[in-house]
Amino acid sequence: MQHWRLSPITEQYFSGGAYVVFALIAIALLATWTASLLFTPLPARRRVVLAALRLAMILTLLLVLLRPSHITTESERQSATLLLLIDKSRSMQIKDTPSGESRWKQMQNLLTTVREPLARLQQEKDFEVNVYAFDKKADPIDLGGVLSSITLPDGSESGYGASMRDVLQREDGKRLLGMILLGDGAEQTVGMSEIDPASVARMLERLGCPLYAVPFGDRKEGDEVRDVEITSMPDDFVVFAKNRVPIRGTLRISGYLNKELPLELVLLDANGKEERVASQTVTQGEADANIPFEFDYTPDKPGTYKIAVQVPPQAGEITTDNNALPAVLTVLDGGIRILYVEGEIRREQRFLRRALASSPDMDVTLLPLNPRDRDRWPRKDLAAYFEPGAFDVTILGDVDSRVFLPESANKQTSGDLQSLRQSVLDGTGLLMLGGWHSFRAGGYHTTPLATISPVQMDPQIDRFVRQQFDEPIDQSLHLPGPLVMQPSIPWGEKSEIMQITSDGNNREAWLRLPPLSGANRFRGVKIGARVLADDGKGNPLLVTAEPGGRVVAFAGDSTWRWVMKGFRDSYQRFWRQVILWLARKEEQKINDIWVRLDRRRFTPGERITFDAGQRKDSGDAKNIQLEASILGPDGRREIIPLVRNGENYSGFIRDCETLGNYTLTINAKGEASTRSDSAQFFVYTKDRELAGTTSDASMLQSLAYQTKDVGGKMVTPEALNGLVEQLLITPVELEEKIKVSASFWDKWYVLVIFVALIGSEWYLRKLWRLV
């Protein structure tokens, strides 16, 4: 079938009126040029020649403006392709079919049955049948190869979405008759699957390609599949030596209904020595349910250990690769236990507690004693907090002394503050902070702490001093702000506590800090005490003494303002040094080089990312140079490239295929010594295919449902042969009408003709002296 079509260049602006416009233009040009010829003194023959040239120019111009094209409709036969996708993952080994044979064996038998109808489909219908076998990706394979070359499916993953999309990309541009998907429907991939199978099914629906899903395997619970799997447990534990660490997780048991199974906690030290440190029994109740477990373990010695929760291999298990789950246990030495006693909850408490808790070697316990409950004062349940050895450092915030139980009249029962005083004399550190009810304002001059405080407090001299609740603040007990805290001379400039920078400009660094909004007024400082900081006007702000243990009296309560103004590093460094000095561990500094892994457990081939750097409170992090290396289970060490990321470094490790323990080490090279930090991680097997091996026919059904409008459906294995036979007898329209358009106005010779006509007309007029 053939026809002509005009597409005027101005059709989009004038629609059908475009023809009128062009007709008017042609008439105007023809009339103008004809009139000019009529009044020109030329012989008739020359007039005819010029008129013919001008008429040809008008016709050529109309050809370009009207854009005629010749349309021819032709019929073309399209090829059709039937796709078969076959699951070759390890879960197809499971023997849970009605006949008792494996899913793979049932599939092979089924493909043998449909092989002849598929061959007829190719011969009689001239269809193309393409077969793909997939696990985490799809590979083309001959149907005979499925029956012969793949004796046992061994794929470690089942990536349905990725494989279906991969096949569609390979078959792009073809007419798809349908896709037959054969598998157990158990989507098993490492991490989160990037491609949702449902989205690929919707893509098939848009292409008009029905999806026929053929499920294999039985979802019913029972003893057909026996498996024990540790399903979850944290991969990193940090605890101080001789402190209890709870180890919690879940496990899944199938096929061992009402049978008691042993569950063990195993510890491996740096020498590889294995020790079973705890055990319990677990029983499967509801089939395939997750069962929680918990172990309590108290490590004695500091170090880094590998721990594992495991169930010994059981008879009949389909796989034992998932019977254990490893983790890293880091036991810290010299952890500082801190008791923070606070009255009114205030900003200083929140910022200070957060800063101390950020150090892995500091454990902060908050004891809130809100003054709104003072009708029940003194509290009679605080004695355990002040027993000798209970804590390494005690912080007294803005808390009134009346909350503590005093010593009994017959002195047979020691009071809370008497116990705290004795703990300090025995070595416990004490930090007293400023506040409306601190020091003399809180009545501490009448308590046993007055004798160990580095600032003067006396029950006789200060007998009329007291800040009562619900009364105006006694301003004589406080210094009004702003107060610029700075190192005092000489002790402050020498003290390690007051060093908040490493560049030698320590006093300038203090003067840059925001001033305190106020402070407690100390009546005086005791002989032997050391003033480390003042306000520059002689008023002491930070005073220390050593009456047995170490004591710090700090008059302020607004150092949190340093953080709010951008001096977080100085804030953390200052308070950390205060606590280290109180605990007599100022020489024991946390390793200033750090390395951090997001996880400690990986499967072979996973990409492992990490960050490393130098703590900001330990020097100039910008100028430090780091290098990374990894020690594998085979004893080989490899250098890992690092990329600068601001003041820190980042890197990644790949190709860790060998199972076992790996150690990542970060070295910081300095002028005199090399500092380092390390982190351990594990590469272990997790058989995703044989863990939780029930098939998921509902997933396959939902995929087929996405294409129901174009004929998609779920087909039982027994009905697959009938489906192929139905495709043989169903007529399929493969001829497609194709329109072929041929245009002439856009050819190069049209431009040549037009230019030739204009040139000829101009030449003749020049020759005949008309211009």
C-alpha cells in the first residue's frame, strides 16, 4: 500500500491554513515577477525564458516548504524468543519433593519431558528457545547441558532479580514469546539485593512478555530439612577486665523438634588456644522459629580475643557452615569507673558525661539526686556507691549535702560522706564542681569532706553560710561572670591538666575559650593545695590537693559553653586530663592513633571499608602520615592504600577469599617512634543457600501475577509440558506492519537545482542588461 503525504513546514503554527499561506506566497511571487516582465522591453522569447526560470524557482521553493514524502507500508515477519531460566543454586540440592528426590533431580526429569515439545516449537513455529542457568548471575547454556554437564547445582547465591534483568539485557530488541522461570523461589544474596525481582516482572509486563513461574520444593515444616543456624549476634564487644559482658543473639533450629541441643560459648586467645567458657541447652519449640540466647561472661585478663557461639554438628544436618558465629571481644586494662553524683539536672552534667563516655577507657555511672524529692532526704540507699573500691573517681555536681545520710549519733554507722572521705584517703579521686548548692553554699563545710577539700571550709567560720532552697541566691558566695579562665602562675603552666594544645601556645588557647558565666567564690586555699587556674584577677577557679587520693575543686559549672562555641576538642581534652590525674593515670594515655571498621564479620569477596586517623586532642592530626597493612590467616602481610579524607584517612580491602582471622594495622610514623593501632576481623562462610532452605513459591507466584494481563501465571511442574504444548497450538501473530517513508525535498540536489535556477536567472538578466 502506497500514498503521498505533505508536511508543511508551518503546519504546527497554521494547521490546515498552511496551504493557504503557501498558495498566497506563490501567487504573490508569480504575480510580481510576471508584472515586471510585462513592462520590461524584451523580446517575447526572452520573457518566456525568464518566466520559466522564475516559475521553476517557485515550484522548487514550494517543494521544500510543503515537504512531500512517499509512504509505503510493508509486512515483515518477526522472530519470537522463548526464554528458560533455571535455578542452579545449592538450595536445589534439597530433597523435599513429593517423590523424595532433590529439587534439581525433579527439574532435570521435567526438562527431559519437555525437551521434545521445545524442539518442535523451534522447528514448526520457527521460534528461538534460549536457556539460561543462574545463581547470582545468569549464563547462557544449551538445554542438553542442563541435563548432562550440571550434575550438581553449586551456586552460592540466588539472585532472581539480577539474573532476570541480565537476561532481558541480553535479549534486548527481540520479540519475547514468554519467560519460563524454574526454581525454588528462595532469593539469597549477599547484603541487600540491588535489583527487586518484582520490578523486573513489571518490566516484562510492559514488554508484553508473560512470566510462567514453575516452583520446586516443599515449604511445609518438618524433619525433611535439618539445620541449626546462629542467625544473629553482635560482632564486636568491648568490656573492662573483671566486668561482666552480656552476649546475646538468636538461633534458628529446624528438623529437631523438642530435642535438646548444646549451645556453647568458645573463647580463642591470641595463640589460638580454644576454651569453652560457658554452655547451655536449647530446645526447638515452634518449627523454624528464632530462639533467643544469652551468655554472661566476665573476662579476667586484658587483650583482644575471638569468641564464638556455636552448636556442635548434629546428625542429619544439611550444612554445618552456619552452626557458629564469631565476634571480637576487646578487654580493656585500667578502665576508670566514674560515679557522677548530680542534683538538679543541668547542661554541664550532660556535656561532661557525654565527653567522658566518649573515651573507651572510662565508664560513667550517673546518680541523680533531684532536689524536688528532698522531702525524702536524707537518702538511705546510697551507701553502696561510696564503699571502698566501688569507683575510681567520684564527681560531686550541684548537689546539696543534706541528701546524704549523716553519721549516726553513736557513731556506730558511718555516714555517706564519711565513707566517701575514707575512700578518698584510700586512693579514690574526688572532683567537686561548682553550683548553687556546691561547697559552702551546699553545706559541705559541715561535712567530713571539709577536711580533705583543697579550698577552705570551716564549720565555725562558715556557720552562718548556707544556701536554702526556694530563697534568693546568696551572691556573696559566687563570682559574677564573665570569668576568663586561664592557667595560674606557676602551677597552672606546669600542670598536665591545663595543657589543651600541643603547639606551644597554651595560654593563648585558654584565652580564646568562651568565658565562664560565673563561679563559686572560694574563701581561701589550704596550705599545700595548688591553684591551677584563676580568672586573671586572683580568684582561684581550679585547685588541687592530695590528702591520700587526689582531689580537684572546680568553681565553675559552665564549661559546656566551650563546646557550643566550637571548642569541643579543648573541652574533651581538658576534662579527660582531669579524670586521668584524679585516677593517677595521667601517664597512661589512650592510643592516639585509631582505626575503625564498620563490621567485624565478612563473607569471602566482600568489600571491607575502614577509617583511620589521629585523635584531635593528641597532636596535629593534619601533618600525621599513616600507612595501613593487613595480615591474613596465611601469615602474609599486604600494604593497603589509604586516601586522605579531611583530617582522617579511609581505605578499603578486597579479595579476602581465605577463611580465618585478619588483622588490620595502622602505623603512624613520627620522628622518634612509630605509633599504631589494629583491628581484627573475620572472613567466614555463611551458606545462604542451605540456611533456611524452605522454598518460596509465593514469591514466584507474585512475580507471575505481575504479568497476568499478558498471560503470566504460576505453573506446577507437572503442568509445564502442557504449557509448551499449548504454545505449539496457539497462533502467534508474528507479522508486523512497517511503514517506509521516502522524501525528496531534503536531498542535496534540490539545493543545487534551486541555486542553479537563481544563478541562471540572475546571469540572463545581467546579460540582457536588465540590472
